[in-house]
Amino acid sequence: MNESTAARHESNRAFYDRISVAYDLLSDASERSARLAGLEALALQPGERVLELGFGTGNEILDLAAKVGAGGQVCGVDISTGMLAVARKKIETAQLSAPVDLRVADARSLPFADAGFDAVYTSFTLELFPDEDIPLVLAEVRRVLCAGGRLGVVSMAVVPPGEQSSALERAYVWMHRHFPHIVDCRPIDLETTLKAAGFRLARTIPLEIWTLPVTAALATAPA
């Protein structure tokens, strides 16, 4: 990890620690429907073992646990200790039947054994990583997924060819370029990114948040 990448990683960690107690009010309401579209596309079954990258305040951890039930297991990683604290409070209140294992960890080096998960889910997280780190994250996802395992991703998306970007989308991209410490994520070409990492794309769902394009995708690891 070079110095600039390490600095950005620590800046992201500190930022999410600061906003953890207010994150649901700031972002979750607008992002929730898109997150759920990706989760539903993953089609989790009772008894499966699922990992969430960037679990944030834990709202989707509760959804994942409800789907896999007592016979399954939910694991999650996030870089923020503040987010972990908020998520753990929700889990304690919910009294889930599925066992849940949440950790502060780096998605570029996941603390799990090879081929240990039936599915991996992540939303509004992959696009936080620098371009050079996204392949590292996806390589780790492939490593921990079982053969034929499923990956569900929700991310900000680039404007499709031939379509015009909205004024808000153009402003957002400009803000990310000039003030990445404030606007920390940016649109990515999710379909191309997943295919380049060796995943088989099964389904994409075009969505939007306040005219900003979003994609939910379901992909599978090689059998």
C-alpha cells in the first residue's frame, strides 16, 4: 500500500467514525431501497453463510440474518470502529437467531478462510476504494467464496453510453474530483469491473437516487 493510498484509507476510517451515530439520518433513508434491491437479487437461502463488506450501521446485517436463519451465519467487515459499535447495538436489540460475527478489518485482506461463504454482499462500498484497490477487494471476495458462490453489489454507476448525465450527477463527480475528503465515492462501471475480476454477471438492475445512476448486480464466482 503506497503512502497516498494508506492516507486515504485512514481518512475514510476517521470520517466514518465521526458520522457513525448520524449515518442513518444522513444517508440510509435515501440508499435503503437500492440496498434492498441488491440484497433481494442475492436470493439468500436458510442455512447459508454470507459475508457483508462495509456493513456500516448494520441495517442489512439484520436483513441477511433474517434470510439465513438459525442454521446460517452472517459475517461482516468494516473499517470503522464507530460503525461497529452502532451495528452491535442494533444486533443486541434485535436478538437475532442467526449467529453474527462482525469485525473491523480491511476488505483488501479479509480475515476469513478460503471458500468459506456461499454469498458476499456489499453496497455503496466498492466505489470507495481507489481504482487500483478494487481488483484486490474482488480477488479477496473470490478467494472466500465457494465455487459458484454469489456476489451481490450495489454501487454508484456511470451514465450509460448515449444517455445524458443530470446536473446533480455532474456536480457530484466534480465534487468528488476536487473534494474527495467530503464526497468520498464516485461512479464506477460495475459490469466491466466484475467481469474483469473473473466473475460471471448474472443480472443487473438499473436504479437511481436523486437522479444519480446506481446499479445493483448479481454475479457468480467461477465453479
